[in-house]
Amino acid sequence: MGLVGLLIGLAVLPGASGQGAYGRLNRNRAEQANVRGKLRDLKTEQSAQRKALAAAEAQADRARAVYNAAKEKLQETRAQVRQARKQHAACVERVRKHDAALRARLKVIYEVGEPSYMEVLLDATSFSDFVERADYMQRIAQSDANLLVRYTNERKEAELLRNKLEAVQAREEEETEVLAAQKAQAEAREDEAVALLRQVNSERAKAEQELAELERNEEEIEEFLSRVQSGTAYSDLAYAGEWHGWGAAPIRSGYRLTSGFGHRMHPILRTWKMHNGVDLACAYGTPIHAAAAGRVVRAGYDGINGNHVIIDHGSGWSSAYCHCSSLAVGAGEDVSSGQVVGYVGSTGRSTGPHLHFAVRSYGRFVDPSGAY
């Protein structure tokens, strides 16, 4: 049942007892506590998702680095392939030319015939002619020998370059396959990170929406308390006494003011929000005292305030004590000024052991500086 339904129900039952109204109010608060419990679980899950997202992004970064390294290596290999192909093509062209020259020389020898060395020398007409003929025959023989050696060497070099080309081409194919695999892995990691980011953003939006609903419920409860305190409705729930000022400090000693009343950057939500009380940091388990006599109108847990107590002091004044480790009073109890109502803790939305102390006048938050 929502709070509006609770108010309507009470409105049509003017004779409802205080206990009946408390029962309805407590059921409403139990509903809120259940929703806030789910929100706590959701925030825990969201924290785990953020860690998973960070891990996925780190994996994606590593996968991209491996992919880039593989890509750079493949580019170097492809440059080697281009160079090896160019060298092999040039060598094959030289072999072709030497082969053509050798074939032409053999054709001449076949068609014209090759006179013997002795025949050429014996046909000499003089000694100088003999010397010239001998030198000529040696140059021809040397030229033929050089042609054959160059042809043989070029063929060997062409074979070596072909083997080299095949090796770098095989390495290129292998590295191309590795690059494709690394690219696929990098894209998969990035897709995982993007999917997780979307999930985290979606869960965060849901959490913020639910949190806004919880805060609206809290405002409705405070409006209800204001009507109780002002006497405009359900006066049987209000504290019968009158407020005569603050009689006791909620924390007697050993505390440190860590956040005052007013707008501030929220330490958890990281948004600019109104801080409706003061934060008094102190040791875990430190006793918390009622700032004045009154009636406990709320004692329980929610995801924002943790374990907390709200006391109606009469005359439109109330005080709240939040993030307790445990409570010492229950709803409906009358308490005296200075009575222990709970113990300092860090429950609910809290970053460490402290008391969040808030004061309301007719349901509206006011600076509680005069009460501690």
C-alpha cells in the first residue's frame, strides 16, 4: 500500500486508533524497506558490473595492442614480400637474357661450325697474325666460359630468391590469419565492453529511478509527520508534550563535524545535493542520545538512512538519527532527553561510521546547529 493510500484510509476512518495508524505506517515503511533492500542488492550487483566492465575494457585494450602489433609485423612482412618479389623478378629477367645469349651463341656454333684451335693457329700468315689469332681464340673461349658461368650463377640466385619469396609469402599468409584472429578477438572484447557499459548504464538508470521514488516516499512520510505534528490530522500519533528546546547533545564527545547543513557534492552519488542535516564522525558503537524528550515515530531501516530513529518532540519539532549500527528504541516509545536511542554505525548510504543528525520544524529540514 502506498502512503497516499494510507492517508486516504486514515481519512475515511476518523476514529482510527493510534495503534492502527502506527500499524499502517509501519506496513508502509516495511514496503519501503523491502524496495530499498532490493536497491542495495542492485547497487552491489552494479558495483560488480563496474568491475567487470573495467576488466573487459582492459582486455579490449590488450587485444587492440596485440592486434596493432600483429598488423605492424604483417606490414613489415609484406614489405619484405614486395622486395623479394622485385629481386626475384629482376634475377629472372637476367636469367632470361643470359639464356637468350647462350642460345644465340650455341646456334652460331651449330650453324657456322667452330674451327679447332689448331686450325686457326696453323692458318696464320705471320707471327703477329699467329699471336692475334691465339689472343682472339682465348677471348672467345673466355667469353663463352663467362657467359656460361653467369648463366649458371643467375639460375642459382633465381632459385634462392624464389625460395626466399615463397618463405616470406608463407609467413605473410600465416601472419594474415593471425591478424584476422587478433582483429576478431579485439572486436569481440570491445563488443563485450560496450555491452557491459550499456548494461551498467541501464542498471544505473533503474537504480536512480528507484532511488528517486524512494526519496519521494520519504517526502510523503515527512509530510504525514508534519500533519501529525501540526494537529491537522491524526493528532493521536503526536507526542503529547511540548518542545522546550534542545536538552542534550546527540553525541556527547569525541566527534568531528565532517559535513554541515546545506548544499554539497554528494560523496557517493557525485551530484550536487541538499544535505539536510550534519554528519558527526566518531567511533563505531558510540552511544547516540535523544536531543530532547519525545515519542519515537519511526525506528527501522531503509537503504538511504540505514538503521535510523525519528523522534517527535512536540510543537512541530522532530529529530532524526541515521546510519546507526543498532537501535535501542522502537516506534511508539516515549523517550527522555539524553536517553540512548541507538549506536553509531555506517549502515545505509554511508562512507564510514558517523551520525547523520537532522532536525525538522513541521516536517521541513532546518539547520540543526543549535542542537549539538
